Amino acid sequence: MTTILDPTDERVPVTRQLSPRSASVSGRVALLDISKPRGNVLLDQLEQVLAAQLPGVTLTRYKKPTFSKPAPAALREEIQRDNDFVIEALAD
């Protein structure tokens, strides 16, 4: 079990089970920019590192219209359908 601290209310930490993680990354990886400032800068750097270290992986960039709302259903469905992994960029 892992304790996750919620920055909006840390008085009562939430305990959750982490999802199983893959031992390796292969196939198709979605890089999702949630439209926060400088998220694209983080993804640019990460994309370079991943491309160099994982030559067989296909990297595809996606971008939410705005960070203040959930990704549109069509974008979520496309990412799920076309990718094996997702990395989200959170930055400010």
C-alpha cells in the first residue's frame, strides 16, 4: 500500500494500492500535454531521452485543449485505442 498526499487536504492521507507496473516499455507511448505552462518543454526533453533510450518505441504527442477540464472523450478514446502507455506532462 502507498500513502498518497492530496495537496488540497493533507489532514487525512489516502491509502491506495498502486497499479501493477510493466517491467519494460515497448510499443506505442502517448505523450500527453495537459496544456499547463511549460508542459511542452518537459515533454520535449522527455521525448528526446525516450527516443534515445528506447529505439523501438513509437512516441506520439497529444494535447488537451485546456488544463482546467478533463480531456475530451474523443481524445481519451484515441489515446487508449492507439497506445500501450501514457505519460502526462504536468508543469508550471
